[in-house]
Amino acid sequence: MDTPKNHPTAEDLAQLREKYPKHNLYQLELVDGRTLVVRGSSYDEFEQMQRAAKGRESRLAMDLVRTFTVWPEIPAQELEYNTSGDWEPGLVMALSEKIQETLGYSKEITVKKL
């Protein structure tokens, strides 16, 4: 379904580029046809989020989705309580992983201590 509700318009994207001039924007498409736009991040911002999550790591996925998803705007209550039924924990986790991959934090690299 390609309706304005499911996909950002050119005007939406122009506004987002104006609001986040220092960050790249990325379009993510969910299996159900919804489109989300996420913004890039500096390493410092990402690192601060990780440090803030110490002791509450289970909340990091939700924090990443809440912070970096810029379209459509997702009310914090919606992510927290899933009132619409659209934000199951598995979707939030998958989206968080995709955001991290998009920002270049891939789990495809292994590190071996020498």
C-alpha cells in the first residue's frame, strides 16, 4: 500500500533534512508494508546511549528505536505499552538491530584478542 500514511512524502523528507542537517536519513521498510525513516548518529551520541543503558540493557533497543526513528513520529507511550498492537517486543528488537546495522554497528565483525 503506497499511501502517504505508509510512506513519507517529498515534503516530509525535506522537513526531516532541515531538522537533522548533520545526519543521513535512511528508509526502512517493514514486512507489513510500513515505512520508517531513521536518522544517522555520531559515534559519541551512540556511545552515550550505551553508557546510559548500563544496568538497564533491556531498554537499549527501545531507546534506539525511539531516538533514531524520525518518521513517522512514534509516541513514547506507543512503544512502551503497544496500545495499537504494532510494536511487539520482537519488532522493536529487530528494528533496533537494523538501525544499528544501518549506522554501521554490524555484528558481522568478530574480534579476537591477541
